[in-house]
Amino acid sequence: MEVEGYDMPDDLYYHKEFMWCRVEGDSAVVGFIDYAQQVSGDISFVEMPFEGDEVNQDDEVGTVETGKWVGKLFAPVSGTIEANNEKLYDDPTIINEDPYGEGWIFKIKMSDSSELDNLMTAEGSVDWLKEEIEKNK
């Protein structure tokens, strides 16, 4: 799905803090949505949570930085951090180039998959994203 020029894949869940997650079994692959990476500009640094960290839904777990801006990363679901995208340490602009593919940021082994009900689907995120776009004009 596309919302005002920003890609919002239908198979993902969306968190109000500009994060996405893709369910893979009992894990969630997490990244930064297309809109956020485009508005932010070229990402120069990513601070990710550590493997083994226990996180709760909505916890701040890291940061994304550009030359002029620092944004926060949030956990869209609760669980244990399983992996980080180590490629981002050498080239964080992968997030800009492929936010929903190679630009994933971390993986969480979910402790409660029912928390996905607290997130938006692509269809359910349309009005929210339009409001965010309007705020930043």
C-alpha cells in the first residue's frame, strides 16, 4: 500500500512511533518505516538494543541519528532481543535504501503475540500516517 508516496507494506504491523514489525513464527523483525527514514534523511548511526535484552511493548530501545537529528527506536512488542542487524554498524544508510528488507534493525522473540492487536495494520495506519505527514509540512 502507498500513502501519499510512502510505502506501507500490507503484511506488516505498525507502531505509532514509526516502527514496523513483520511476524516470523514467534518472532518479530523490526525496522523504521519508509516515511520516517525519508523525513529523517541519510541515517549516519544506529544504536540498537543488545541481544538478550528483555523489552516491553513501547519501551525506548535505541536511537537513529542523522547529521542534524536523533530519533528514538521503540519496541513494538514485548520479548527478548534475538538479533541485531550487524550490517547497520558499517552502513546505517541501508535503512534509507531498503527500510522493509535489508534495513531491518532488530528481532524480538515475542513473549505475548496478543500485543500485535495494539498495533496498526497497513490499512489501519492510513489516517494516522496522513496526520503525521500533515504535522510535518
